[in-house]
Amino acid sequence: MSDFLLGVPGKLKTISDYLATNLATGRAALIDRLDATISSRASAAAVAAVAAALDATISSRAAASTALSSATWPQGLATKLNDSPLLSPPIAALVDTSGYSTSTSFATVHTYTGKGVLTYASVVGGYTSVGTAEVWIDGVLYVTGGALLVSKRLVGTATSFEAVPFNASLEVKIKIANGGSLVTAYWRYRKTA
């Protein structure tokens, strides 16, 4: 045991010499800074240099107007997307309403002239007769369907809505197969700019 203790001063001298030789002043200063706050680790000049490099990288990017060529992004497509009711903001409250008829020929129960997005349409027939509804989008028959007593979904569901854009008009027409009963249609849409 005494041999071991007699060798301790020599081992301590070896460790001290190693640290003095291999631990430069710069390294020692870095070790001393480990407990410093983050803000003291970089100089203001270093932070400014990084910010300038980031700005130069971002500023050197192509302008948005030159990002796509007209071959991949024709002006006609850009105009259609720009004018799409799907991308336009609403201009009024959501229209959520219904209409009914006892007519045996198609009767118009709702007409809207303008842009919008149809999200729901359904029809419910009478007790003894099938009710039929037609939804016209921009003057073209979009969907038709009929039902007896139960609701027939034509566009969307009560909890999940489709998005059918229209640019000029929306029209809902309904009829009953024979007189004496009532047919009801329900629809929901938003008007857009």
C-alpha cells in the first residue's frame, strides 16, 4: 500500500504536465465559457454576418412572377383559378333553405344569379308519390333525383359537404309525380365575389 501512495506525487506531476502542454489558453477560455449565457457566446459582428448571409441567400431567389413559365402555367389557367368561386371569399351569409311544391311539372323554387358554391341539395317526396328535384348550375342540368318519403341526397350530405362552384346562376326545380302530395327540396350554398 505504501508503494502506491509513494507513487501518487509522480502521477499528479504527469497529469499536470500533460494538461499544461495540451490545454492551450484558447481551449481553457472556451471551457470557462461553458457556463456563460447564450447571448455572450457570439459577438454582435458574428450575428450580423450570419443575418447578412441569410438575407443574401433569400434575396437571390427568383421572383414569384418568374417561377413558372407560360408553358407550364398558361395565363388562361391562372385567370380561371383567379376567378373560381371556390377560391373567392363569401359576400353574404350562408344560404341554407328549402322550398316545396305540389306541381306535377317542374316548378322553380329557387333562383340565384351570381357566383357561388353549392354544398348541399336533397329532395323528399310525398306520402304517396315520388318527388323529383333538378339542380341547374350555370344554365346546365347538374343533377336530378327523386325520393318517396325519405330524403334523397343530390349533392353533399347533412354532415359532409361537397363544393360545386357556379359562375353565373343556381336554380332548383321540383315536381311531384301525381297531385295531392307535397315535394320538398333543401339546399345550401354560399355566395362569392
